Amino acid sequence: RPLVDKVLMRGGVGLPTGVTEYKDTSEIINNIKDFLFRYVQLPPFYENLFPQLILFYWVYEKFPFVPYLHFIGGTGTGKTTAMEILGSICYKPIDTTGSLTIASIFRLATQWKGTLLIDEFNSMGERSNEMVSFLKSGVSNRLLFRVEGEKKKEIEVYVVKSPKIFTSENPISDAGLQSRTIEIKMDKNSRKVPLYKLPAYFDEAQQIRNKLLLWRLRNFNKVDLSKIEYGFPELSSFDRRVQQIVTPVYYFSDDKARKQIVTFAIEQDRETRRQRRESLEGRIFEVIWDNFQLAVFQDISLSEIAQIINKNTKYPVNERKIAGIVRKILGIETVRKGTGAEKETVLVIEGKEKEIEERAKYYGFLSVTSGVSGGSGE
């Protein structure tokens, strides 16, 4: 049964008006390319990536993971315009700019399951952390529970999985969200693009949405993930999170687009591992890894790690927090050694060589394919 609510009645969601016939998928891809790159200046690298991403967004429910799109840039770089132009031909686009409250976005994502367009999401002040949590939860089918109601508090259940396109002036500081996102850094236009959206623009966007609806109806039940349960072999060397981002787009791409996606995946893989290395747990592991590679391995204590981590920093980390990360995140046990005043907590590395090397690959200190120390992770 069609959903009819105030969002629809006030034009808050962009729906197709019907179906429009097309020759083949390549025709739709060419329509998308022409539309996007005429109305907004985007990096040429994404010419083949964006059309495939839009196709994926129109059948995203068939996949367990939805990568996001994030336009980054200062004032006047066209990031908001890029979000609006791209979003206008995505699946059920909803511009949430005027309603940036967590409660409203939870309901919009759950009810409409469309593409949420969120402008300047990190300008929400105290609610920014809530928005980050919401976005991290919205890439999968995970249930979210919230207690709501003025008088009678009741548990509401939400599934906020849906495509999301957002903008901000600066990159995301949360490594978990950043690894779920395709980032596009915008620069000021170097060519002339339309200043206003005239009726012809809206008519063209509507025509493309109508073609994409027919494409969805014809292809939705053809998506068969059983053939790629373990992913594409040619993408298997990339980090698992990177594979989750690129595989859905790769699935719908031709050979030319796939080559470009592999290039993108290489950069995304490097960036993902760099973010991990720069996180607190990554920095702690780096100390452990440097010690692990010594010709004569020596026990390393929590106090030694703390001393190295806290060198030249304004915000020192205490040994208790380091101990929690070492045991719970890095999976390395600790033991008390020594006697009297010299007693200290050291890491138990003996017999854990394989696990340490796997962690080194995860953080990019060791090459995934060759097993040779890479330092920079490249």
C-alpha cells in the first residue's frame, strides 16, 4: 500500500511519476553522466563511479551494507549543489536540511527508506555525536531501540538503513563512520555551471527517476548475492570494510568502470588503514609492533607504552585505558612481573606471533599480499 503522509503531500520526497521506457542500462548511465556533469563540476575520476552508485541505491535493499557519499569543501565549492543534483535522481530522495533533528531523521529513514540528503551534518553542535551514531547504524539492517513518548515512555524500534548523502566543511573525525563512506573533496568551479535550477532541470531529473524506477522493477529480483558471497576475487586483497563499500557498486559496473573502481579501492584501502594507524589503538599497536620487530624481543610494559604514547601530547592517556585497549581491542593478555617496587604489568606476546602479524596487516604496518613490512601501509 502506498505511503501517504505529510512528507509526501508537501513534496518532501522525490518520487517517480510513472515509468519511462529505455533501450538498455547503458542509456540510463549516459543520461545520468550527462545530467550530473552538466549541472555540477565533479572530479572526472568519479564519472564512472557515480552512475553505478546511483543504480545500486535504487536496489540497495538487496544488499546487507550501504556505503554513504560525503561531499567535503569550504564555502563556495559547490558541495551542497553536488549533494542536491546527485540526490535528485537517487531512490526516493528526501532533503532533511530543514529538519535536522535526530527524532525526525529516525522516522524519515524508517518510514520512507529513501536517500537522505543531510547538509552540513557536523554543524549540529551537541547533537553531532548523535548524528554520527545514527549514520554508523544506518549502513546495515541492525535494529535500533529508542525510548520515546512524553508521558508514557515506550520502546520504539527503528531500522534506519538507507542511502545517505551528506556534506560538511571538514572530513569526519570518527574513523568508524569514515570507513563506511566515499569522500569527495570539492574545489571551486573552474568552468561555468548553471546558477539556477530551471523547470528543464526538474523535468530531466523526473525523467531519469522514471527510467530508474522501471530499471528497478526489472532488475530488483535479478540481484543474486549467492554468487559473490565471499566477494569478488579481484577485490579480495583489500580490507574487508573497503570491499563492503566498493562491492555493491562494482556489481553493477562494466569492465571500464570496474578498472576505475579498483583504482578507487586502492586509495580507499590506504586511507582506511591510515585512519586505523592514527587512532589511539593504532598508535598503541605501533609501539607494540616496533618492539615486536626487534632482533631480540623484550617484554614491553604498559608504563613504557604510556610513556611513548604520551610524548608530545596535550592529552595523556593513563595506563588503565591502555590496558583496556590492549586486552579488549588488540586481544593481547597482560601479566604482572617483577618483585617489590619493580613489579609492573607487561604484555604476553610469546606464542602470539601470528595474531600480531594479522593485526599489523589490519593497521597497515605489514603488506596484506606480500607479508613484507610496509611501514606506511602502502
